[in-house]
Amino acid sequence: MAMKTYTILAERDGAWWSLQAKELPGAISQVRNIEDAGIIKEAISFLSGIPEDDITIAIEILEAGLFDNAS
């Protein structure tokens, strides 16, 4: 299967990063370190049916308070 890339919207929320897949808004996660953002592949895989190994992510850092306007 071909690789599918998802854009991950990341917003700092205190000590955590809130993550949401732009193309699949139901795929959300939180991480303490942005370097761990790959964990969202599990949610994307679950919702899309695409194996985690076939998913790549591109992280887009949002300014605080813009998460609700990102869709």
C-alpha cells in the first residue's frame, strides 16, 4: 500500500501538546514532548483502517488559542 501523509496540527497547552489530524479531525492525542507526536498514528490507523506503518505525519505548530479555528 502507498504511504499516506497526514498533517498534524499541534498546539501547546500548558505542559502538554494537543494533536489533531487535519484530514481526520477525530484523530486526536496529547504528548508532553512534540518529538513523541508519532503516537497519533495509532488513532489515525484506528479511524482510517490504514496500517500505522503506511502512515507518515507532517507537524504544523499552531499559535496558542488557534486550535479551534484550524479546521
